[in-house]
Amino acid sequence: MVAGVAKSAGADVTASPDEVALRQVNADYVRAFLNSDVTRLRRLLGDDFRGVLASGGVIDKAEFLKEAANPPEVREFRLKDVTIRLYGDAAVVGAAVSYHRPDGTPIETRYVDVYVRRADRWELVSAQWTRVTSLP
């Protein structure tokens, strides 16, 4: 059963402590990725982390951290429509992302992350990134 849904716009005064914590962890994850903060990412990801890239490839924690060490080539990064759905000690966090490549090419993606509460903290155990393309 879904325990609650945090709204994407601003702070939600009805958000549970878990929703507030997950919103912070999600923001930390995004900030750490954008800053190539591998030390912080290592703490945020569970050892059993698996990610599905927009290409369909699958990576584990070690591969993700290796890639994250390289600064992402993004400009004008924007995160929107963050949603949080709680399922006891698990949560699904999703968002839409837009940015530009250095050559000005606009990119839109969506991600879905799965977090699990372990030892009183939330760990990212699964992520899937999907490129948003315009429909014909």
C-alpha cells in the first residue's frame, strides 16, 4: 500500500518524515552526480545497486561509480515532477530531467529509482533512466 505521495512543487506540509528524508536523499544523489562526488555516491548506493541505462545496458555499483567520476557534460540542468511513493521500507522516486549538452542539444530524460531502508537510512538499489523522445 502506498503510504503517501510527496508533491513535486515546493515543500509539502503533509509530507511524512520518510518523504522528507527521501526528497533530501534524492537531492543529494543528483547533486553528487552533477559534482562527480564519488565518495557521496558510494554512501548513497547500496552494494547491490543495479542501473538500467537509457541504452538498455545494465551497470552495477562499481561501473556506475567509475562513470560518475567523470564530470557530466550537462548545462542548464533542471529537475521537475519529483514523485515519491512509499511502500513500507521501500520507496520509488521518479523525476523528469532536462538539460543541454555543451553543443546546445536539448535532452530530456526520466528516471525511476528504488530505495530500500537499511540500518535506519535509505539506500539506492535500482535506477532506470529513459530518454524522452518526441512522438511522430
